[in-house]
Amino acid sequence: MLFSQLSKQVEIKIQECIDILKVKVPQFDTSIIPIPEYTIKGTTAGRVTYWVNPDTSCDSFILKFNQQLLKENGLEFIEKTVPHELGHIVDLSLHGKKKQYRTHGKNWKAIMNILGSEGTRCHSYDTSSVQQSRKTKTRYIYRCECESKMFHHITKQRHKKISSGMVRCACKLCKATIQSTGKSGHTNEKCLFSWWNERKLARCCQRISS
């Protein structure tokens, strides 16, 4: 099934859950359920981000799904993962402000029961394809002044921060600032470096000079 067809099925499932919630959980405001995004990578199937809007003091949510796992698992994903994440939205909205709130506690399980879905914490999908994609992420190669000519493999996000001057990274062994070689590749190696925020350094220098 094409992704466009699957995303339509997700919308239908969300609406089915909304119809059930309006009847069985009338105290929950279904209008706060957002349009889903399909931007999750890796082995996570779904995610809900929750915060209270400081301007309106209202609950706000972001609902995300893993497009690749949706494609591979189709209807099983729709029947299990979609209600699972919607359950979190309902639970967080009604009980999220309590001190003893539990993500997969009895309140969430009760909502899962109302939605006619399993109250299991984790999915059991085959994640071999997404695990492979995680292992082959691009790393940017940096060098330091170690005699062993050590290379440091930097993630894309940190490479951008270094390039923009937001952070400065140094080798933990020789303490020298690492420099880009202009090369990149796929690797699983971990890098040995420490980093400092340039803005923090600037504030420290001002304090010393004063």
C-alpha cells in the first residue's frame, strides 16, 4: 500500500478514536489532537510532545509517526501505534499535571481499553531496516594534533554548529581544537572530544576581565 493511502487510513483511525472519546471521555477536548507528522527516524514508532502554551495556558501537542515503520507494518501499525499515541495525548491532557504521573500507568491503560487497543508499552515490529539506516549515518571527519593522527567522526548536527561558530570542539587527548578535513563518510566509530559553547566562554572572559 502506498504511503498516501496509509496516511489516509491513519486519519480515518484518528477520527474513529475521536468519535469514541467524545462519547466515553467527554471531559477531554478532542480539538487539541494535532495533524500527525511523519518525521521520526530509527526504531521509534510514534511520539507525542506535550507542553503548556504560556500565552494561552492551554495544552499543546505534536504527534509524530515513523513513516518507514508505517509502510512496513501497515494496518498493524495503524491499529496499535495510532491509538497508543492518541492515548498519551488524552492521558497527558487529563492527568499530566499530577506529581505522580506515569507515562504508561493505569490511566493510560484505561484509555487504551476504551479505544479497544492493547495497553502494551513497546512495539514488536521488525526494525532491521531502520536500524541499518541508523548505522550508516554520515559522519564528518575532523583531525587534531595527536601523534597517532587520530580522526574524529562528527555528526551532521554538530558539524553545522562548528561550521557556524556556535561551538568549538577539542580532542580529549591532545586538547587541540579539531579541524575539518573537508571529508565525510559512513562510520560507527565514536569520537573522543569535548566541546564548549562559545557564548559561555565569552561570558567567562568578561567576568575575568571585570
